[in-house]
Amino acid sequence: MNWQIHRRLEPIRILSFDLDDTLYANAPVMAHAEQYLVDYLADKAPALADITVAQWRELRQQVAAENAELASDMSALRRATFVQELKRRGVAQVETLADEAMAAFFVVRNQVDIEQDIHTLLGKLAEKYTLIAISNGNADIHRIGIGDYFTAAVRPGPGVRGKPFTDMFELAAEKIQLEHPRHMLHIGDHPVSDVQGALRFGAQALWYNSPFKPAEGVPAVTWLPHASIQNIQALRALL
């Protein structure tokens, strides 16, 4: 069996989905996008030509360690890392270059191939439930081709912290006029961002033990979700 119930599931009206490493493998997407970005920055600012993808990741981790709120907003974290390093190296027009680099990155970052079985799954679920996307990443549901299945999508931004803070869940609830958090089931691959974030909000949580593990791995599950699945297609049987 590809799913387990850990706590009693209450009636569900809303399904909220994480995106990266839940609906598709994000590692190859990011590997391509980050290398593109390194090449772009080296072309625009030769002073940065010696910084590798791995070194940019290390710099991001340093910035994230200094600011928990930035750590939950990948777009803001990436931009802040650019700005810090550009300033440190004396590059001119820091803000403009950072904005241009982020715009270029977003184009490549959203070049995601969604498997047909995911399209089929989302289409079936959308017939019964209201679907929303709640992701700490910067994938755009319309650019990656799944926007038609979702009623709303929420990402971190000014005044809106990423998961496991509850800000995005609260914003999503406003968008869809959610009567009570318990009517929502959040589905995601991360035991902290997704499971703890949903439970803190008062929603039900489903942990997807995704095969698409990020390079740094994932932490252990320490908060008990309502259910867990080993295969995303198990949602059809579970729900």
C-alpha cells in the first residue's frame, strides 16, 4: 500500500499543493537554471566570473543562516545574496543588475516538464476539490503549464513569509474564503515546511515521501501528519 493514515482525516474541501519536488523533480530544473544564472552574471559582471554554482549556494546558505525569514523566501534570499556579493566586489548598478539577473533566472527556472500522469491526477482532483498551490519556491503555475487546475497560488513576498510560517496559508484562506483551516489538506514533500506549516495553521497535513530528494536531503518527520504517501498517484485512492 502506498499510503498510511496516522490521524483521523476530517472532511476535505480544499487541497493545497507544494510544487517543487512534489509535482515534479526540481533538482534538474534548478541545476540548469543556476548554471544559466552563473553564466549570465559572469557575462554582465566579469568580476563575478570566478563564482561557481556551488559557491553561490554557500553564499545563500550564509545569508539564510543570518535571517530566518529570508530563508523561507527563495526569491528574496537569492536576490539578497546577489546584492550582498555584488556590493562586496564593487560592481556598479547593483540593484539594477540584481533585478535583471532575477528576471533572467525566472524564465529558465520555469522551464519545467510536467508528466502527463500529473496533469491527469490534478484534473481528476480538481473535479472534486478546490486546488491551490502554496510553495516557498518561485515556480509559476501558469508558466509551468498547470494553472488551469488551480484556483489560487501563493508564494512568499513582501510581508508574506514562507512555510513553515503560516502567512501563506492565511493569505490563501483569504483568497478562497476558507471557512475553517481543517477543511484544507496540504500536500507536500518537506516535513518542516509543509507538515509543520500546515499543522501550525490548523489545516490537515499529508507528507509525500517524494523520490525527488533535494541534494541536501530532508529532515526527519517530527510532527505527525494526518497521512503519508509513497507515490503521488496514491492520492486518487486515499481521497
